[in-house]
Amino acid sequence: MPGILTPSGDSSSIIPYSPEPNTPTLYTLHHDLKPPITPRISISWSRGNSLRVTLFRPLTTSIDDEPGGKVVDLKLSGEDVDTEINDAARWRRIAYGSVSPFAHLQNKKNAMAALSELRHSAPYDGEWSKYVLEYSKEINSLLGSKKTSLPSLIEDPKTVLKNVEEPSSLKAGWELLEIFYANKQSHPWIPEQLVDWLSDYDALFSGQMPSVHLRLVEFQADLINIQAVENEPAYWQAISSALAVGWLDIVVKLLRLHGSYQLNQLGTRETENGLVEAVAVLVSKMPRMRANLPSGKLGECYNNKSDFMRAWEKWRAQITKLDCSAFWLQCSHNQTKESLKNLLQILLGNTGTLSSATCNWVELYMAHFLYIRPFTSGLESMYVLAQKCIQLKPASSLHKLMRLMLGILEENTEVVLAECSRSFGPWMIAHATELLTAGSVEAEILLKEERDNLGGISIEESHRLVYAQVLSSHALTWQIAPIYLISCVKHGVGLLEILLYKQPAYHSQVLLKNIEICRMYDLDNVSSNAMKIAGVHHWKHGRKGAGVFWLQQARDEIRLNRIAQKLFDFVGKSISDESFEQWEGLIELLGSESRTAGGLEFLHKYRDFKRSLQQIRDGVLNDAARKAGDALILLMKNPSTPQRFWLPLLFDSLKLLNWQERPLLNVSQTNLLLNKLQELSVARLRPDFVEVGLPPQALSSVRLALATNLGRAILEE
Amino acid sequence: MEKSMATLEKGTICSSWNYCSLRLATGLVDGTIVIFDTSDPASSSFTSTFKFKVSDERVIKVVWAPPEYGDAIACICSDGSLSIWEEAAEDSENVQWKQCACFGGPMDEILDGQFGNSMSTLKLTIAYSNGLVKVYEILDSMELNNWQLQAEFQNVTDSVAKFGKASCSSASISWNPQRSDDRPACFVLGFKSDTPQLNSPKVWEFDQDHQRWLPVAELAEPDDKGIHVYTLAWAPNIGRPYELIAVATSNGISIWQMASMPDPSGRLSVEKVAMFPCHDNEVWQMEWDMSGMTLATSGTDGRVRLWQSNLKGVWHEQAVIEPAT
Amino acid sequence: MVYVCKLRYSSVGLIDGFRLPSALCARRVFRVDFRYWVTPDPRLYSFRCQKIKCNLEVHLLHPKTLTMAIETLKHLTILPQSTYIDALRFLPPLSALDRYIVSASFNSDSDEASISIHSFNTTNSPSLTLQSSFPSSSRVTSLKVAQKSLQNPLIAASTITGSIHILFPNPIDASFQSEVSVPEKTLHLGSVSCLDLQENGSECVSVGEDGRVNLISVGDSALDYRRVFDSKGLVSYTAARWASPTEFATGGLGNALQWWDLRRAGGPVSQFKGNWAQGATSGIVHSIDIHPSRKHTCVAGGSFGSVFAWDLRRPQQPIVLSGIDNGETATCISESDVWEVQYDTFTSASDHTNLSSKGVLPVMICSEDGILAVLKQAEEPAELLAENCAINCFDIDRQNPSDVICSLEWESIGLLTRA
């Protein structure tokens, strides 16, 4: 998608110039057509980034049952980037859930911008980072529940790792960003936060490289078959690995599986047991440079540097003391002795021991934080340390979370963006930009600068547009795309208008939801166009009432006038027969909306007129005739009566004009009609005059009747 | 991530989706049109709902009319005719497809036809094999059977020059997709013909004041003006200060930027921003996505290619889609 | 000071040197921190905006209203589904112990529509357990349930392709015992927009945009049907509701309501055309309800948040319960489509003393802008939910009127208990 950034060493340019463009990705399109298929492929974009591909089979004379082709819908770079979350319904749930935090944050942002404008001062950063953290936590909670691998007391003591919900790397990625960018208050505790992060997500590395998690899983599988664990190198290896990455609860739990704890052994292995327990106690008393620990986790917390320093020195002194203790000599179990000593080396921060206890550089990195450099702070020194760990434990290929972490440590926004986009997809990047911009000024400038190369939009906007495209391509998520599009100040509305236009307006439900969105964002022209499309569709598909209704809503005078003419013919034809009843409802609908009905107002009056004429025919005489006469005058006076209807109206009224008993129209009324007739004769000379299908003598017979009526009226007056 | 949507009838050779991608019209070799629909807007399984014969010749192209004018298609057949068919129910009859109008034929062969998107009226541009372009306009917005010839011209920038006896084998028309009456109606047209002057893509704009069409830009460099144009695609513009038009010629695919506003001479300045040679691959179709950010092309190599611009504004081939064999 | 208010504004603009937030949450009720507003008192702000005639309107929900709403809602659980819920109903009790709901859903991944029965567990954390599922040929547009006296309940569903299905659930395991149906293209051209079952389940009326009104007699093994009326597309119907064994009401475009009597053929016996909305754009009736004890009054909900009652005895003047541009008489709970209206038996039972016999009984509504609320004549509405997405339908449990279920646009079901 546009906006994909490629990592580069030169941080001043976004994309390194390369004369050879990147090789395009190759997709293989699956279809169940039997070969051969023709090379001619028809393509059409649907909404968003869904591409409809039509494949044809060649025209062969052979008779087989194969169809002539297939249409396949291809969603490009959508929700499937993160292959761990391949459940479309779950993806939609994340998409729905992120709307509200995103929208609230945008509102807050606008409100704060307004406030700072008002006070002519920069907004207060502290307040803002509070909102960003709130936002980050809300998004984080959507990505899955917090993984806990904490063993409880009641359960099987041999279950070291609990089976919990598979952690997602999406959540892991988001938490990394949160730790570094959103959670500013906790910056002094970043190392400890990373230790926690690894304990939640170390399992994610297992698929791609060795990890402590994998080691523990393998050991746990073997555990049930092992009689005396302390004789197994795997047992000690598991303990030292868990200790190196700071999973103290697991270490203590494993240590207590040691054979010397068994009741029948206590007597003979007293010292040994004492040493094991001493190590276990030391492990559980480890000072931690953090505010608090979740329940079940071990260690002692210190949230100020000097207290921690004191405790740390004291603790290390205890370890050294134990290390030099004479009890070791009394320990007869050699493997226990060696391994416990090894654990002490880990606690004392022996680089070599830590390196051999951990499986990859991130684990070694955490071990450094825990046992060697608990005060590491500042991204620069953290980055140097990370580089050192990579040198000590080189990996052939880096996991995407590792790449993301390195990008963050390197303070290279472009790499972070590229990793978010490449590894986690459009959802991640659209939402993560808020964290990035809150994280650093450099990132904010990079993301918000308007670029000519992007058609005048910023990188942030381009990512939102891309995500909106993903939302647009699904029938259930397109309705939330407007929220993201509206936050795109430059191109958002343009894309929103196209998205709304591409909705099937002739489906009532879709149309109504469409109108609601248009109402929200004041897109009146878009909604009236949708109503117009619906109106024309209904009208042409035999639903005349719905057609007129929607065209009225769209205030489409031109089409309504055309319809009025059609209806005129229709009503004129059917007025006498019983089907007239059916028109009542439609005419009712037209009646009250005279303002928008255009020529249809005329139809309403015409209906009344025709009805009176009908009554005359039925024998209800004088009174009806007078009413009909009045209706005729009203119609002829009314400017909304189209000129082409004048003659048919008068022709229909011949009986009224020639009324036997007495003239129904007075002199002025008759003169009005005569004037209209005169006007009509003049109009007939113009080239654009539309002739109506009446007998050729119609005009002359009307004129004769009017003249007669005028004569009689003069006499009567 | 692909999903099968519809299975086509034997002998299908072309297809076209309507404005909301919820109706599919396919053309068959025996002159039949098959329409596919879904039962509801969220569904993606299409079944055939209408089948009718529009010609005895093969249907080579189907184009949907803008939805403001109903559900209608224009079918271009191999005999050079273009017929307009509309779905309607008349006087309590069932819904059916009826022919409304027909243009061209064996003596007056049509190569391409495209509907415009002006909000107030429906225009239809037709390109003929003799190198002529005709623009028709609808007379009654509720009827598709009354068309008036509004203009007739040749695809040349010099209005004085006339070229008789041109012989064109294909033409491509692409309207500016923006549906607005604020901007004049505008389309781009190119030919594949034996008359070099006709070939290069020219942008035509309707001059409302004088009721005439004017060439406002030419999308060709001086030395390849006579090159054969296979197909053209005008990108939707959601806010860029310039227009983007993709041109496929025998030299390859090129992407042009065109100014939205004319210079003092009334011309729109153009710039070729990308050129991709396509060896032995004749581009058949080009489509822009709704944001105008991605261009999809298909050609004689049997592959679909996606083209995008990166953050530096450099266009590149993003992906290749190849049907499994 | 944090106020809860409902805002409607449309564009980012400057008023009095103050920029309005973008229209992100415009449709929804949400909390606004007024520390960031020019005017400390939002009421003042609202007043000033109205004077400038900008696009912003601030409706302050009375703090009292809010507390009331919170108090009345005892429990809310939103259960995400992986399908879009087209309709849902409480099922009349199959057995003494179990409670069931029936839902019509659409799976957009597999393109399958189905009607399912879920058992409804109300213990500490309410949940739904799928009991049985019936595949529907296409999406359901309307779902109703009824119970013949001392017999098993039955479910009626209409589809977007025009078919009608009557399902008989098995009381023992809540499976679908049998089904009778009328295939598509028989009753309607195209979609059935609404159907309604009589209280005893013996007859069903269906209406459509094609302008047909059909009557379906429900038998155990087959359905008989006849056409009551065919407007041949000149009038479209969008809602229907029985009033008595021989009378029913329909609603349609232009806020029109029609009253039908099966004893009088040939067309509606009475029509109501809402011309009270002068100036406002005309709307569509989406839902009608008629109270069994007051069958002369139809309550209808439709476009632009309009909810009104039509008293057959005073046919010219509707009683407006909610809507825009209606002067000072009624409040406006929502400005978008009201998808469903139902008389609220719970509220009326708890404070029936307050209700004069002349007034309209309390009505529950749900709307496109995510509101679920109870409207009372001449009172402030009590809001139960203000969600971020549309509430497309709801149902009140007849047996336990304090329980309400609703379906949310974002593929989830809400279970509510009122105190």
C-alpha cells in the first residue's frame, strides 16, 4: 500500500533512492477452473481494496461441463497481514472496538488545540500524554486479555506453565509501543516493563527461534516421566533459563520439585535441601526497580533508586556470602551443588552464565537489565546494550517484534513505521501513529508534514486513508470508515464521498444508513444523489410510490416533472376505471409535499377535477358541475400546471363549457380560458412545442365552446 | 485472500460490474448478456438473474450507465454496433431488459463507448473505426431512448486539420470520474490507427459557454505521438491538486500528471511521472481503485499487476497476481 | 465540571474564536469535559450557538435524566457474536425452567443466514447458549413469535428474497420440530418488508415495498395465503401490526399509516397521512405497535427520530412523543431512524398510577444513533443505552418485562435487566 516505508540507514531520507525498484510481491490467485484459461483477465475494483478478477476459459468446441469462467474477489493487503489473527470475525471486533477510543482521542485533540489557540499557548503535554495512555490501554484491551503464566497453588505442582490464550504478536507489538511512547510516567521502569513484556510474549519467538519458553515447554512435557529431577541436566537448564529472564515464580516452583524436599529424603539430604531453599529464598527476595508487582510474581519492589541500590547491594552480599559458604562442601549431590552455584552466578550477573542460560538476544538483553545493569535508562544506552546482546547472541533472521524493538531503541521512526506496516498491517499503523507522535517531536514532524509526493497529505493521513480503504471493502465495516476519513483533513471527505456513492442505494437499509452518515457530516449533495438513484430505481422497477417519495426527498425537480407528465397520461387513462382507487395512496403522498413535488402538485388538483367530471358522468349533476368548473379554473390559473396540459384539460371539459342548463363559467373566467387558449396558439408556433395526442379538431372545438359560453355568460350578466 | 463470487456461463468473453459492485453483466460469444445479482448487499455469492440476447454477433464490451439513470448497460458487439439496454417494469409487468437505443453497425463501426458522469445530464461518447468521435446527450433524464448528437469531431489537437479514410482497430475513452457540475465535462481519448495524428491520447473538455468540445491536453511526448494507444484510465481524485491518467501504449504503461487548472493559454500542463515498458505484453485493461492510489492492469501475459506510488512519489510495480494453473 | 450532553454538529469551524471538535462522535451521547469549552456552563454555550445559527446544537441531558437512566439499568451485558444479528425475540416459554431467545443472523464470512434458538442464562453473568439453528435461504427481514393458547410457541420469519417461514420449536430440546413456508416470488415481488403474527399465531400479515398486503393462515403442515390488497407499487408498505383478529395497521412512506379491516375488502378503511411535519422532510414508518388494551391507538416510529401515536378517534392530529421540529411539545431523543417501537409493559406496570387513561402508554424505542430509551408522554425520556453503534432491534420479555434484549450493529447482542 502507499505509505510503506522501507528501513534505511540514512534517517534523513524516508526512502533510500534505489534505481532498481523493489521486486513486486507475487500472489497466486486460486480458482477452481480447469485449465486452460485465457490470458485475458477482466478486473474491476470494488469498494476499498477489494479487486474483482474475472477469469475466462477459452471457447473450445469440446463439450465438457466446465463453466465458462469464474469471478474471484481478492482483498489486497487487508486484515490478513498478521497471520496469527486469521479469524475475520475477531478482526472486525477489534475494528469495532477501536472506533470509540480513536474518536475520543481525536475529540480531545481538537478540544486541546482549540484551548491552546484560545490561550495562545502550547497545550499542556502532561494532560495530553494522559489521554494517549488512556487510549493506548483501551486499544490494548481489545487485542486480547492479559496473558498470565502464573502457576497457582492448588493446581498440579508439575504444571510449570499454564495453558493460556495464545498471545498475539499484534498485542505484543502494541504493548512495546505503549511502553516506549505512551507510558511516559513509567519511563524509569522501562527495563522492568520489558521483563514483564518478555514473560508475556516470549512464546511468540518459539516458532522462529529457540527460546526459554520453548525450553520450559519441552521440559514440562518430559517432567511426568522423570523420577528424580535433580539428576536431569534439563531440569537445571530450565531453572537457570527461567532465572536468567527473571521468571522468579517459576524458578522457585521448579526448585521446590527438587528431590531433597521429599519427606523421606529430608533426613539424609538436609544440607542439600537447605542450600536449595536458600537459593529459592534469595531468588524470591530479589530487589526489583519498580513500583509494584502483580500478585504471584516474586521480588521486592523499590521505586526509588537509592533504596533499591541499598537493597541490591545487601542482596548481592547475601549471594556472595552464600556462594562462599562452607555448606557447599557438605552437599553430596554434585549436580545440585554445581547447578545451584551456577544459579548464584546468574544472580551475580556473570555474563557468560547469562549468555548460556538464555536462548536469544532479547532474553539476554532482559538478563542484562535484571542482573547487570538495572539502571539502564535512555534509549541511546539501551540501544548500545541491545547491540551488544545481538553480538553475543547473533540470530540469522530477526523476529518482527525484535525488529520493531530495535527500531524503537534506535529512535528511528521510519523503521518503526515500516515494521508496523509490514508486520502488523493497516489497522496497527493507523492507530499506532497516535502513540508515535506522542512519543517524540521528530516523529510528529515526520508523520504530520504535508508532502507533495503524497498529493499534499501527511504520512499519518495516508495511513488512515489506507485503513479506511480496508474498512470500506467489507459490508459490515464500511460504516466505521467515515470516522477515520473525517479525521483526514485533506483527502478524507473526497474519499468518503466516493465510498458513499458506491453503496447500493436501491437497498432500503443501506440507503437509510447512508443518509444517516451524510446527515452526520453534512454531505447533503451526496445523500440527495443516493436518494435520486433509489428513486429512479424504484420508479423504473414498478414501485412508483417509492420512486416518487425518494425523488421528492432528493428534491429532484427535473425528474419529478418528467414523472408528472407520465403520471398525467396514466391518471388520464385510468381515472374512469376501478384501478383509480390504487392511485389514491400515491396521490396522497404527493399532495402534502407540494413544495417539492414540482408538477405533481398539479396532479393532485387534476385528480379532484377528474373526480368531479366522473361524478357528472355518473349523473350527479349541477353541484358537481359547478365544482368541476371551479376546479378547472383553479387548475388553469395555477402556474404549476404545465402548458402542455392546457388543451387536454379544456378538451376534457367540453361538456362543462357546453353545459345545457346555464353557463357554468362567468365572463372573466371564460376570458381567462380564452387568453390561455390564445397563449397556446402562439406557443404552438415555437419549435420546442410538444404536441399532445388529441384529435386535430380539439383546439377549434374548445374555442367554439368557449365562445358560446362567453356569449351565454354575457347575456346572463 | 480470495473468495469465489460467481461462476460464468460457457462462452463468456467479457464482464462488467455496476457502480456499487453488486451487479455483474457478462457478454457471451453468441451475443447474449447474462446479469448476476446477490440477494442482499452484504452477500458475495452471485447467481444469474437475467439472460437476454442483444445481438447475433459476439459481445465485446459491456458498460454500465450511471445509476442516476436507472439500471442500464451499453453493449458493444463485434458487428460494430452499440446498443443500450435497460432493466424496467412497465405497467405492472415483470421486470425485464429492453433495448432503448442503438448506434453504429457494420457500416459505421463502433470501437468504444463510455458514459459521462455529469450530474445534470447523461452524455455518451462513442469512438468509431473511421476515427470520428461523437458525443450524444440524453433528452429526457427518465428515458434512455432519446439521444441527441451534441458534437462530432476527430481526435486531433488542430481543429482545422481533417483526416479522411482513417482506419482504426481500437479506441479507448476514459471520462474524468469526478461527478460534479462545477467542473466542465472532460474525457481522454486515444486510438490505435493508421493515422498517427489521431492516436495519441488527448484530453477533451466541454466548453459550456460555446457548447463545443476543446482539446486541452495531449498525453504524449513529441517523438511518440503516433504510438498505438491500447487503453486509458483516468484516476479518481480525492483531493490531489492534479489529475492522474494512466496510458497504455505499445511502449508500455505510463502515468501522467495533469494540472487541474488551465494555464493562460487554456491548456492543461502535463507531465509523464512514470513509464514502465511492458515487453510483449499488450495491456488490455487498466482500473484505478476508488482512492486513485492503486492502478491495476491486465494484459496479454495473463497477469494482473498493481502499481503504486511510494512516499517519494516514485511509481513502482507493487504486486503481480497470477492465476494458479 | 463534567457534563453529559448530546451534541450534534457537523463541521469543524470557528465560532467566537473557538474551534469545535470534528464530527467524530457527533451522533452519540458522550461525555464532554467542559474545561475545554469557552463557556463554563454549556447551557449558555448552547444558547449562544443558537443565536449565531451555526451547525451546532447542544442538547443538555438533564442531570436528573441521566441518574434516572443509570438507576433503572441494573445489568447490561454485551455479547459479541461473529454474525450480524438481523432480528431477535424472546421466545414464549417452552418449559417452566428454561428461557430462550430466537435470533436471525447473517454470517458475512460464509454468506449464510440462519434462525437460531439460544437458551438465555440469567444467573450471575448472563449468557446465551446456542440450542439449534435453522438455515434460511436468505437474510431475515422480520421475525415474530406467538403462542396458541396451551400450545407450543411458533416463530414467523420473512426474508429479503420474499419467502415466509413458520417454524415450530420443540419444547423438549428447543430444536426445530417442523417448518412450513411460502417460497419466494409467491407472495411478494422482492423483499418482504415486515410481517406480523396474531397473538394466537393463527394468522400472519405480510407487507412489502411492492405494495402488496398478504394474509397467511398458519396450519400445522401448510400455509394458506391470500392477497388482501395490491397497490401495484403505487404505495409501498414498510411496517405492519395486528390490532385485533380482523384489524391491522400498516405504515409506509411519507409517515403514512393505514388501518385495515378484513371484513371490508378493497383497501384501507382509514388513512393517516402525517402532514404535521410541515417543514421537516417526510419520513418512513419503520415500526408500529398497538397495545392489546388500547387498540384504537397505534404508536409508530420512523425517520428523523420521530415517534408518534395515531388515535383512530382523533385521526387528524398525531400525538408526537419524540421528533425534531415539533415545537415545544415533545422532546427529541434521537434524530436518526427509530427502528423499532414497543409498548413498555415494565414501566407501565411499575408506575401505572401516574398514567392517566387518556395518555399514551410508555414506549420503548431503539435508534440508528445507538439509543435505547423509554418515552413517556409529556415527560423526559429515560435513556437505557447510548451505544456507539446503531441498535437495530430489541424485544421486551413478556414474562419478565424487566429484561430486554437488543441487537447492535457491530455484531453483538445486548442483554439488559432493569431494576
